[in-house]
Amino acid sequence: MFEKIRSLIFKFDPESAHQLAIKALKTNMVSVKLKNYDCLKVKFFEKEVPNPIGIAAGFDKNAEVYNSLFKLGFGFVEVDP
């Protein structure tokens, strides 16, 4: 899907593209079914996550779409308090 809209997204300034991504995640416009692989599981701080790929707090500044980010396949999502 990203390949289809990449050229459109890159025409926006970074902040507008970020706001568009947050709105798309809020309205569930993005849906992906991912399979979890046991070989990617990671344990740290006594917590097991499905994979070592996470997203930094700066993306979801107000903790608006963290559940949608998990659905996209991120192993962990960091949000600002």
C-alpha cells in the first residue's frame, strides 16, 4: 500500500505528513494482518515483546494511536506522558 501513496506523501511538508498519518491511524484507514514469529520475540526488563522493532515517543506525541501502531506490527510503542 505504501508504494501506491509514497509519491503523494512526499509532496507534503513533514508536519502535514505526520498529521495525515495520525488521522489515517485514528480512522483505521490502515489495516495490516501480520503474523508473529517466535524467533523474533525479545525479552527485556522482564517483559516479552513480539519483535524488537518499536516506534519512538515523538511519533505519537499525545498517545492518540498507540493501539493502531501495535496493529501495524510494532513490538513496542513509546508515548510521552
